[in-house]
Amino acid sequence: MGPGRRSSSGSLASAPRHNEPEVHRSEGPADTEAIGKRFAAELRPGDVILVGGELGAGKTTLIRGAC
């Protein structure tokens, strides 16, 4: 399927909001959680998020802030 998504009614939903990865810099765990919280506030039902990185990069801390 193309860049849009099909809704439950079968109509084509809007294309994804971001085509490029977002980059955020963190000064520590509290900052990383705050970034996660701000990020989560922008999510809509049906959004899919991919979080990747090395061991100890802060993935879990970011998600903890988002939840």
C-alpha cells in the first residue's frame, strides 16, 4: 500500500506526519523522560513508533517518560 493508511471504513487516511527521523539531545535520564512525555502528547491512535539504539542509549527511559 502507498504512504497512506486505510481506515476501518476503507477510505484512505492521511499520510504519515513525519518522513524524516526526529533527533533530540538529552542531558540525562530526567531530560530523556521529559522528551518522551512531550513526544507522547503528539501521538494519535494508530501511530506506530520505532525506537532503536545501542544498549544503554536510553530507549527504556524515553518510553517510561511516554507512559
